[in-house]
Amino acid sequence: MKRRRHPTSLLPLLLSCVLQGDLALGFGTINEPEVVGQHCEHERITRAAFACPPGVTMSDGRCFEELSLHQLAGRSGPEGHVGWGTNGAVGAPDMLDPIPEGPEAHCDNADFLDTEAHGLGVEYPRTREEATAQLQVCTNHIRLRFLEGVDAADKIVDHHARIVVPEVDISGSDCRFSFPELQMHWFSRGKCSAIEGFGRALHGIQDFYAHSNWADEAKPPYGLSNPPGLKMNKSPVFLDLRAENNITDQVPHDLSTGCFGGIMTDGPEGKAGHPLEPGSLDCTGRVTHHTLNKDNGIIDYTTGKTTKPGPNTPRSDIPGNFERAVSAAIKDSRRQWRYFREQIRRTYGKERGNIIICALVRDDPTNDCYGRRVAMLQDALRNTSRIAEMQIPIQAWLLQEIEGTAHDEGPGEGMTAQNSTKNLGSSGELGDEEAADKGPLVKPLQHPPHEGLDVGVALRALRHNATIFPTNKTAIIALTKTRNKNLDEQIAHVWHAGDEGIRVHLGLLPPPHSASDEPDATKEDAALSKAKEHDLITGVLRTGGTYSILHNDDAVPSFLDHVVSRGLTQYDNARDTATLLPAGLSISDYVTPESEPRRFSFDTSELDNVIISVQPITPKLSLHVCMRHVRRNAVVKELDIGLDGIATFRAELGIGDVPRTDAWFELEVAHVEGGGLVGSGLFEVSIGTEDVESYHSSKAVGEAVETGVAPAHNEL
């Protein structure tokens, strides 16, 4: 990290910036309110976005623990000590190592004003197309930095998902961020390089709101000194950093950033470039950076609330504009961190990806990211259950335990220079001995047929066999073919598990007997049973786990894939991350007006299309469903599902995906408000596959199937 300069160093600092000719001012990086007018705005926005809540010392994946946050945000030093502290990765584009990044890192020079529409009588020097092209340059640059961070993360763990200790140790010295084009991640710790790539991308994201009219309010008459404001309260679609698309069709007509000619010419009126600033632009007759910027002001680094905007930011004189820019920057910073986590999990797989994310947000990952404890109840593959300890959540290890075999964590155990995996995991048969002098591994547990699994057994076993693992690193996986008739007790056990921080995952396989084998039940009994089933689903989801119906016995590995993607324990994955949807499952989930949409991720291939069905479970719940192609940054299908409705989508590999052999899709599900509708409730997502060759053969013989989406039923 680079130390922030004292006020006595400001003159040579500014002179150096002038001579380099590449400094593009944005939200403040340094702490110098008197001359430059900056108050470490980038640091404060980043801290407001990513600091763990007060009293929370352990990250859930969404926030950064304190020392790791220092690397991303920087440290401004004691309050009131001007020029003290250090810059973080988010401030790196403004640092002189060796020069600051250019205007593409700050989304400058994408200026446009529709002078004809506003009756100004002159032609604006740039067309809408030229302004959008410059915004594309900025977007591509930020995407590049984002992917550099993802690429650097590969060094954090080995191919067995074990942390490489020297690549994550920041206890002795802070990261140093410089020479991004030259270092190519060779000379820096993996954690530092990953944070640098993400931080440099965040800088551009945050500057977009400071330098543009996206969130601004403005009143006519409009002109060069007062361009219109868009007053948008949503993050721009085109700034999805996972995407690869051309953004032309996604840019609003009146969107503008400011022309930044140089620090010696930037002002209310555009001027020609200054001879002492090589490369400075001619901003004559253009909307300037000075006109639109909302770079400076006081930001509370805990709440993000703003005071005292300015100085020298006339756009901030309009009440609320500085606050809206900061709020939008905080919101989009969090969105980009979610995208970054999803890109890491997609690039390196859910198992390596989860540990990489853990290592990025936690200060002591070589200890904190290891150690899980899981009780597995099942009567599906064999009528015994187990309890196991493992260092990290690996699907193959869980499958071995489900199949009744002690998992093997492989060679290289113990603290070494290359990894910090501790001892081999252990496991054994799960018993139901409640006496204090008998451990839970004494007698194998046999589940009586047709009575279903008892989650209480697992809870008692975990309590009696207490270990050093905290409950938020503990899970229960229940896999059954039997529908438990005593749901009241199971609901209570699941709620107790959630209260203790234990995550519960429930997988239901098709029962071995048909519905005709069940005794006759009244409509009242059936309704009561359905209501209790909904309560059980709600209880499981409350723990952070998953409630899944497996389409057949072959879907057990897919179920465990989904469990690992969702997060085996509360320690493993934040709720906002898109969950992998493997084929062969029907997954229940929950939406509320207060929560973000539930997100799911899935792939198609050159061999298989994917069929997704979504339907409400809760009566009078209506859903808004959107399926996006992530790389194209395009909506494939979007609709509302009404009462008792069901929507079925087909996702397939398209011509635009070539030469890739897969396509990445994301499904978002949110509630719909309306008269007579409930705002919160349960829904179900089912996923299956179809053979591409068979699908196209059926189309050739005349079966009517809509391209891109199968027929949808909508009764809203």
C-alpha cells in the first residue's frame, strides 16, 4: 500500500500529476480537504459497503473482516489528521506508481447533450454514438480489471482447494498495489492481487456515479452548465462486469459523464488543452467534469450518510445529488462483489471458489476457513446414518459419507508451506444414545420403516459429541424416501437447529410405495398436512439450508452439489449469491418484499438444453421471474406468474455462444405486489435437461416449440 501524503507534499504531488497528464479526478482518494477538497471518499464508500456490522467479527462472505477491509478500502488514519493513513486497492487507480490510470478508469469523456431537443441552437461536438463508444471503453476497462482479480485468485488455493499459506498471509505487511500491467500477479500475494483487481474495478464503478448524471436531479433550462439528470434509482444493466456485450442498446439517450481536459483546464466552461499537460483534451463547447462531478463531501464510513458536499462541485449544490451518487455507489459496489464471488465460483468451481472467497474476506483464513461438522440422516441409499468431520465442504466427500464410507481427504495433510489443511477428517456411524456416559457414535442408528427421519437424533448427537467446531460450521443433511408423519416434532427440531446456527438440508426422494398404499385421508387432514409441510420448508430455509425434491435416485450427487453451492454451513456462503441449479431437482425457496430477489445459476451445453419451471407454493403469491443470459447481458424471458400459475423456460446454447461449448444463465425470482396478493411466500424451481439432437429432431417433424422458452402458463 502507498502511504497518503502529508499536506506539505501536496504541491509536488499535484505538479507531478500535471506533468504526467493522466490524472482524472473522481471520488476522493486522499485525505486533504483544504486544498484538494478530498475526504477519502473512495475509502469511506467502500467501508460503508463492506464493513461487517457493528459487533460482528466473523464475515458471512458479504462483508470483509477488518484487516482484509484495510487492503481493499485503505486507512485514512486518526480522525482529523490530514494526510495520514494508507491507500487501499480502491484508490490504486489514482496512485503515482508509476502514474495514475487514465480517463477510462474513471468513466470520463463520455459526454453528450441533445442540444436540438433542448433548443440550444448549436450542434454538440460529439454524437450520442461517440459518447457511448467512450463509455464502452470505460466498461471494457473495468471488466478487464475485474477479470484480472478473478485470474489472480487462482493462486490462493491449490487444485485440492487447500489454501496456499504465503498467498493469503497479510498479518505481517499490508498489500502494495502498483504496476498492474507489469506485475501480472507474479510478484504479489494472490490475495493482494485479487483484491487489487476488484478494487480497481470498484474505483471505476464508484466514479461512474460521481462523474455522470445517472442519479442526478436537475431542473430546466438545460444547457452545458446544467445538463439534464436521469435520477435513476437502479444500477445500470450495462455495468454487469461478468458480461461481454456491446452496451449500445442499454445506454439511455441523455446519459452523460463529463469531459475532463486536465486539472489545469477543468472548469465550468470547456477549454482547449493546456500545453503543460501532455494529452489533455479540448473540452470547448462540451459538458465538463467540473459541471457534473460530485466527487467531494463528508461520508460516514459506517452508515454511508453524507454531509457537506463540495467544495468545487456545483452539481452537488442541488439538494440530494451528492447523497444519491454516494448511495448508488455503495449499492453497486455490493452488487459487483456479488458478481465477483459468482465469477470466482464459476471459474474455479464451487468448492475451490468457496474457499477462495473465504480467504479473501477473512483475516486468518488458514485457520478460519477449515473445519466442518455434518450429521447425515438417511434411509434412501442405506438404512444407517453418520456423523463426519471434514476440513472443507467437498461434494465427493459428502457422497462417500452418504454411501456409508469414511471419506478420504487425500495426501498432503498437516501444516506445510503449500497448504494449511489440518488432520484427516473423521466419521462414524450415528447413534441415538442420550445418556451422558454414552457417545452418539456407539450404536448404529436404524430408522424404522415408514416413520421417516428424526432431525432430533442429529441434534442430540451433535450436542452430546461437542467439538471445537462452532455451530455455524455445523450442518445436518437428511436424505429420505419416507414422508415423516409426525411433522410437528420435526418442525420444532428444525427451528431449534436454526436457533443454534446449524444449517439443515432436506432432500426428498420418490417414496418406494405409491399413493394408493396410503390410507384414505379427509380433505381437512390433507390441507393440514400441506400446511405443516409448508411450515417445515420454511423452517429449513430459515436455517439457510435447502429443501429439495429429487426426481430420482440418480439425483443424489446433484442434491449434494446444490448443498455445497448453497453453502453447507452458515459459514460457507452468503444468501445473496446465486445458487447452482443442477438437473434432477425441484428446489423450494422463499421471497419477501424486503429481501433481494432469489437468484439461481445454471448452464446449458452443446449436448443438453435446460428446462426450468417456476411456480408459487404459497396461496395468493405472485412472482416476477426473469431469466438472463449472463455473458450477453440480455433478458431471455421475463414474466409474472399469477395465482396457481407455472412458467416453463427453455435455455439453450446459441450461435452467439460459439466458440464456447456452454452458456451461462441466471434466474431471478421476486415477489409481485398487487391487490389480494401476499407479498411473502414459498415457491418451487424445477430443473431438467433435454437432449439437443432430440429437441431439434422434434422441431423438424413439426412440433411447435417456441425458441428460447417453452410455453408458459400465466393466470395473473
